[in-house]
Amino acid sequence: MAPSSMSSSSTSTVRVRWRVMRLSAESCQGRYASDAADGKGTVFAPVGHCGPVDRAINPVDSVSISYRTVGDGPPVVMLHATALSQAMWRAFGYVAELRDSHRLVLMDFRGHGRSGKPHSSSAYGMELLVGDVLAVLDEERIDRADVFGYSLGSRVALSMATSAPDRVRRLVLGGTSSRVQAGAFDALFFPGCAAVLAESGMDAFIDRWEQRRGTPVDPATRMAFSVNDATALAAYMRELDRDPGVPDSALATLVHPTLAFVGSDDDTRLADTEHVVETIPDARMLVVPGRDHATTPAASEEILAEVAPFLT
């Protein structure tokens, strides 16, 4: 992940304010429904039409961030994983479970979903990803929120907690990591994955991923990945691959109650999640049996049994 100007020395409680603007509502080309409740690796398939979204503008580089709010109650910002979108939270049942008791803020990271998709790697620095979240919170006039992220989303949540701690109440971190991210995407997909995306496109990327997996990518997962802008996704991967991580000294200063969860078969994140939990003072961990990094979010019933009371 990308080098950030928000080092541990910048973890002051000075509130970061962003100029934001709400743009007119728009219709999207497709929404995503889950075909993954069985945990067999299916992610999402586009089905039909979805409603309007709101937008905030990060003033640093004018990238437009798509988001929507659902429900009523204490605010929870939900941050999705790489190559997916805010739709993952609906598809796996998290929205249905939490919307009656919380105001859910569902956003698409830049380069994903219906947010802006710059093609320059420099547009994906961690400080910009954090700034996008703060821009959405400011647009909604939310001073502090619980932050719930999976994979990429949990990494951004950690950076937000260390750089703007007064904007965060509690943390829910799924499949997380604070370590230096060099090689993380190559380990998750296959060596040289960003170059294949940039030079040969998404179909070639998925073909190589299938070779690495040794099994075909199911049609729904292929579709979910195929709707991404390959050039933007490659730029995002290249920049985040240079991220220096969140130092232990910064994690050790966090005062936010933290719940982490990770699949027992998640070879890429199990040890990293354990390390984060051991380093943050007020943190505990749920290990989800029989799940790897791709299939853990589908275990929503088990995860929500811990997350829902934690957020109450």
C-alpha cells in the first residue's frame, strides 16, 4: 500500500476538515447481489438497477467519492475490500442486520464502484484514501463514527485511527494488516498482477489468477472483477504496494476499542491480524473457522454475532 504523509508523528487530535459538495443523484448501471452465502468463493454478480447515490469531493485532487447512507442510529462507516464496492455489505447481509440500529455510511473507494477512477498511481496514496472517508463524514456532518473495514477497508481504518483519532469511536477490522505492503497483491493474486492488469486487461488478469489458484474463478466473481477499470485498479495496486505500513508505535497509542476478525485459513492475514490485536491496547479477535481471505466476509452470521453487540 502507498506511502503516506500521515506518519505516526501526525497523530494529533487536530480535526481535518475537507471542502465537500453533494452532487445530483444518479442511477447506476448495476447493483450486486450475493451468491456467496455458501462460502465457496463466489463474490457478487451485477443484477439490474440500483438507486441514487450521494457524492463528496476530496479537495486535494477533486476526486469524486460515491456513497449512500442507510438506517438510523449511531454512525458506522463501512469500508470494502479491493476490487469490490459498497455493495458487498448488502450482499452478505451486514446492512440488513445493522440498519435498524445504526446509521450506515456505505462508500466506494476511489478506483472502485461508482467513485472517480484516476489512472495515476499517485492518486492512491493512503492519505488520500483516508481523506476520502473524512470528506464523506464531513458531508454528512458526522463528527465521529465507528469504522468497519475489510481487507483494504481495514487498512484504511487503521490509518484513519492513527492520523485522525478524534473522528473514530470504535474499530472493526476484518482480515487486516499494519505491515509493509510490498508484495501483498502478488501474494494474494499472482506475481506481477498489477503489470498484467495495466498491459493486458482484466480478462488476462483473471486467467492468470485462475492458473495460480488451480481452479476456475466462478462466473459471478469474474463479473464482479470485470466491471472494474483495469488501468485504475493497476494504479491503485502499484501505489498501495509501496505503503510503509502503520508502525507499532502508532498502533500502541490507539485508545479505540477494537474488534478484529479473520479466517482460520487466511494464510495472507491471520498472523498480521494477530499482530494488530496484540499491539492495540484495547483489542480482541474472532477467528472464523474454515474461511480464507476471500470467503470470510460470507460468514456474516458468525461475524455479526460478535460485531453487532460490540457496536451497541
